[in-house]
Amino acid sequence: MRRREQAEAQPALRLSPRAESAPAAGDQRGDMGKFSRRGSMWRRLRRLFFWLMLCYVSIPVIIKLFPAIQAKLVFLNFVRVPYFIDLKRPLDQGLNHTYNFYLEPEPGFRIGVWHTVPSLLWREAQDKDGLWFESSLKSAKSVILYLHGNAGTRGGDHRVQLYKVLSSMGFHVIAFDYRGWGDSDGSPTEVGMTSDALVVHEWIKVRINKTPLYIWGHSLGTGVATNVVRRLCDRGSPPDALILESPFTNIREEAKSHPFSTCDHISCPVLILHAEDDSVVPFHLGKKLYNLASRSKSLSGHKVQFVPFDSSLSYKHKFIYRSPELPHILSNFLETSLPQM
């Protein structure tokens, strides 16, 4: 009996080591799976790092070899926000006292222009034609030629809101799209943008009497503005003031590929507006431009003013128009900058 019991017990004894080894094998397979997953993750990270480094190295080389790509990245004229806007109908953007028309800097080559009259004339402006808008420039109201920055069109929302602020202050506002922007013909170049601005300036100049004419540039438009004003100063016909919103010293500092110049050879009052929380054109570049301008020999005897906007206001790169202080800042600067008669 004892032998039979031992014989019956033996299979149980043989099975027990297998039963104990099964969990151990499972643990081993689990550990191998973890190592496999970690190895796969590291391979993916190395592959991602490789492609990032390749882009980091190759993109500057490509841009250097292909200037057309560089121009596209600086001008961003292909970004047309808001989309589906009809620039022939400024009324759709809430500008019921604005007239759309076109100028030809060159034969067969058109650029789109908006003329917004002072808000006091909005009722009279209803259903008027281009001749009426042109004749309104002979009034005693000052004119601002607005040069916008990159991307978008003259119908961009932040630009439209600024036109409204300036119109409410009694200014005529002339805004246009450089060649290659909006519904204007051609492709953007530094020379072409400056040429377009000079053509619009001349168009205004021959239609006003002795009322002040100011040039306002924003972001990339500050580079166009300084180029235009330098040309006008060299001709002996400077504007009554230059207003630079979110400017830079040069795009080489701002985007490593700046096509425009600085405030050298400018001889008119200069107002610089910059928000401290501007993430597109760093605030210190506007401050540096002011320091350069205040020491410029050509600006000696002209008022140069820098107005910062605290970061707590969240005006960033394109919302300075929201400042309730802007009308006072602008009026005070222009009144104290007028030549004494």
C-alpha cells in the first residue's frame, strides 16, 4: 500500500517544478517585451532627432541658395487672411466711408488702394464716386499714408480697426496693397514695394493743399516707410512725420534676412510705438531703433519719441490700436512736432 501510494504521489511531485517554472518564464517574457518597447522608443527618438537636425542644417542652406524662398518667408504675401474677402467692397469690413480704387505704378500694372475719409464725413460719403473722395483731400484734415506689414491684405482686421481709430480722430487714411499682395498685380520686391509707396505718396501729394501728410508703417511696413522717407528727404520734401509701429533696426536682426534700411538720413519727426509683449518683432529692437534715431545727426532738431506699451495690456504685435491712450499719444506728438510759424 505504501509503495502504491508513493507511486501515485510521484506524478504530482514531477508536475510541481513545471508549475513553479511557468510564472518565471512569463516574467522573463514580460521583461523582454519591456526592453523591446524601450529599444523601439529610443530608435524612434533617434530617428526624430536626425530629421530635426537635418531640417535645422538644410533649411538655412536652401534659403541661401534660393532667394525666392527667402523672399516668400519674409513677405508672406501668399498668406491672405481673412480669406474670401472682396477688397472691392470695403463696406463689407464695416468701412462705409471708404472708397476702393486702383493706381498704375507702371503701364498695365495695378495696385489696390483704399481711401477712408474722416468719420465726420461718413454720411456725406455715402454713394459718392472717386471724384468726390479725391476732392475731399483738399479739406483741412490731415492725411495718413498707411504701409502695412507682411501677410494679409489692406483688409486685415487689425488694420481695419486702426483705420477706424484714425478716421475717428479726423484723419484721411490711404492704405494700399504692395505689388503681389491682395488684388495688386506682380510679385513683391524691396524696390517694387518702395516704388509703389512712392507712387501712392505722389498721388496724395498732388491732391492736397498744405495740409499735413504723415507716413505710418507697421512691422515690415516700417522698413518700407523708412526707405520711402529717406527718398523724400533726399529730394528735400520730407513728410510731416514718420510713425513706426512695432519696428526693428533691420531685418537681419529681426529675421536674419532683412532687405530694408534704418533711420539714417531721415529728417522729420519720428514716433515709435512698441508693445513689450511683442513676440514677432522683439521689443528690444524697437528700443534699439529709438536709441539709434535719437543720436542720428539727420534727426537733430526733430522730435523723436518712443512710447512703450506694458505687457500687461496684451497688445502684442498688432493690437496697439486698442489702446485708449493712442489718440492722445498721437495728437500730442503731432501737435508738438508741427513747425512753429
